[in-house]
Amino acid sequence: LTQASYDSVSFNADGQESSPYGIFFNADGTKLYIIGVASDTVFQYSLSTAFDVGTASYDSVSFSVSSQDAIPRAMAFNSDGTKMYIVGQGGQSVFQYSLSTAFDVSTASYDSVSFSVATQDAVPFDLKFSSDGTKMYVIGIATEYIYQYSTGL
């Protein structure tokens, strides 16, 4: 990072979410997802140049998670984009969704599957998965710990 420099490139998602908390890119960098607490919604964007947020445009595609969590903080997708996971402070759980079209949140539906992390941290803030999907990691700001879970995959 000693050689890092700002590219003078940014993207303002305020038109969709005024309090963004989580960001996720698909593997090839052509899709960007933002989740926030103002709307409790995942918003989907396309990037014409991979991983260049200066080329982002809103797809007019979103998915509300408010029925599961009123304070969503982060999201993750499985490697093939057919599952989406949300973690938040409101539900203190990880919620699972299926996407009938990979990485298209307009095709998302709640699986009625959740996993509580409240025993470990009352304020979960972010989540990640191992590349093979067998481990899930949740960080919380109440305890400032990272917790590791086996997914059973």
C-alpha cells in the first residue's frame, strides 16, 4: 500500500441509498451491490469496465430485506451468484435468499432460512464466506471479534 494512490474515481449511490453500509462485487467485477439502512434494500449496478466504479450505472433493480432485518449491514453471495446472504443489527442473524438468475437481485426470494449470531455479538456488522463456502465469518462491533462458523456444505 505504500505505492497506493487515489484514482480520482468515485460513484455516488445516494440516488438509491442515503446510508450505505455494505458493498459487494461479483467475481468478474461487472456487477456491484450496495445495501444500506435507510431503505433496507439491496441495489444492483452494472460496471462497463470491471471493478471501475466510475463506469457504474444503476440497473433499476433492487430487493428489499426489510421483512427480515430493519438494520442490514452487509451482504455476500455464493460463488455462482445463486444465493445471497444478509446480516444485520436488527435481526442479529444471517438470512439466506435464492436467486433464480445468478447475480440478479430482481429474481431473489427469501428462503425462510436464517442463522442467529446474537449469542456471539448483538451488533453483527459484516460477513464473508470462504472460497469453498464451508466457512462463514461474522464480525461484530459489540465485542469487536470475528466469529467463524461451519456451514455444513
